[in-house]
Amino acid sequence: MRLTMETAIILSERSFGRTGGKTAHGLVRHSLRFKILGVLDSTRAGKDAGELLDGKKNGIPIFKSVNDALAHLSKKPDYLIIGVATVGGWLPKEFRPAIKDALKNKINVISGLHEWLAEDPVFSKLAKENGVTITDIRKEPPLKEMHHYRNLASKMDAIRIPVLGTDAASGKRTTAIILTKELNSRGIKTSFVATGQTGLLQGSKFGIPLDAIRGDYVVGELENAIDKAYQAEHPKVIIVEGQGALSHPAYVTGSRTIVNASSPSAVVLMHAPARKWRTYHETELHIPNGTIDREMELIKVFSGADVIGIAINHQGMTRKQVEQKIAEYEKKYGVPACDPLVDGTGKIADAIVKKFSLKER
């Protein structure tokens, strides 16, 4: 972790505590790069971000605007981070005033959207006038610097475990980070590889913006990121953040790319039992949520690996309902199940230790 962290406020207007605000949620829960000073969402202003998100105060206030934040914070933040993951990666129109205010107040802007804010003529003019930067991180490297597939996983003496799921925006990255911390706390050297904008914004040392890489190179680029983690840290376990779902009809590169690049030793599966529709234009398309049985079937076909544990997203569920699902899944599938945000990932870590005969501290 850096000794001096850059400070930031997160723009998540009308999205914090909702599915679209997952980038903000990730940064509020975990960040190695930024010290988060506040969240901007006029519909949640006055609340504590941690209490709203997880029921536990974390001292990160929610403000109604940039100017509201500046009026209450003792220090001006270094950055305004765009804290949403939108369908198609477009900037919501209602975000534009806040971005303008940030730039006028000499606050740098960083975004993980597909729409590149640095190329917006209004934003770029304001940034130049005020001597600040706009950084778009969801970009692929120059063509000459990209890597093709080289079957590097077959040469790694490391256990590779992607956290896949039955739907998008279900908690795969969060579970992967919690599991990485759990294994490291036991003295099992474990590295995390990010595959999306939020993991990169959180400060992951290894990873790529998967859906920004062209098809010919996407597997090779992720494989290269996994290999970088292996070469740099010599881990015993590599945890890879999942994207989308193998069964999700709207996403063609995410999970399949991750499976191909990592050649999994085992898989952790994320599922939101109470979610009725896929996270993709839910109110318009009404695509039924994925199921554990179908996802396990596809994981076995595409990767040859077994699911070693099931992680539950408790969205829309009581604690009693979660506990009932844990018992049901453990009996039906014969693997440990847990709610990572409440229970931690200890049971899944136990299964990994047992399956691969790992030595704990």
C-alpha cells in the first residue's frame, strides 16, 4: 500500500446503494490507491456511505454536490472519480454539472467508462483552463504493446481460481478481494488480478480493463496480466475477478475470456438468489436470472474445473433467508456456501486449503 494516498470524492448520483453504483461501492469498501473523502449522490445526502451500503458506519459522508462536499471537507480532494458502471459505458447526462464543477475547482477527474471524458470538448477545455487532468482508464494498450495468447497458465506453478457468477454486477470482484485477503491472512501468498474498471481504480497491481480490449488480443492480454502477478509475487494462489456470466446472453467476452486465460484449477461461483432478472435493462428485457445448475454445467464444459464454493449476494434477502440458502446449497452441491460480506470467505478458503493441500501459517 502507498504511504501517501491520493484523496478522492466519488460521483454516484442517483446510483449509490443501487446496482449501477457498483464502482462507488467497491471504492467505499476497499481502495489501495485513493483515500475516499466522500460520495456525491443528492438522493442519499447526509447519510454515511458504509452504513447505507453494509449497515456499518465507515465515516465516509454522502454529499449532495461538489460544492456541498467542498464546503464540509477540511481538504479539497485530488480527484473526482466517476463511480458508476452503466450499460454501454456512457456518461449519464446528470453527471455533467458535477464534473464541470470539479474541473472549475481544480479537481482532477478519473473515469472508467467507455465514453472517454478527456475527448469531450467542454470538459477538456475546462481541464486545460484550470490546470487539471482528465484520465480515462478503460483503454487498451497501443497495438504494438499488446500480447497474443501463449498458453502461459500451463507453465505456472500456482493455483488459479476465478470468481465467476450467474449474473453481472453480483459481487464477484468484492468476493475475490475478500478471499484474497483471507488466504493471505493465513500465510498463503495470494495475488489478485482485476478485470474491470473498479478493480483498477481500487489500485490493483495487476489487471486489465477486459471489455476495452479487442477480440484478437483480449485472452492474451489477461493471460499476460495473470503472468505478471505470477512473476512479480510468486504466489501460491491467484484469484481472478470474474465478469458477466457464461450464461449471460449480453456479454460474450467476460467469463469465457477469464476461463481461457486462467485455465482454472477451481472456480468460486457467485449467485444472487433473490434476483429475478438479469442485470441488463432489467425493466425492459426481463431476462431471467441465471441458475447455479446451469452455470456449473457451463463452467465444467468450458473450463473442466469444479466449483469449490458458492458465494451468496444477499440483495433483497433477510439473514434467515440467506442462512436457509447456505444450508440448501451445501446439502445439494456438496461445497461450502457463504455470504462474503457478512460471513467472510473462511469456509471457501478452508476448501481451497484442503483440496490443494496448502500449508497455512
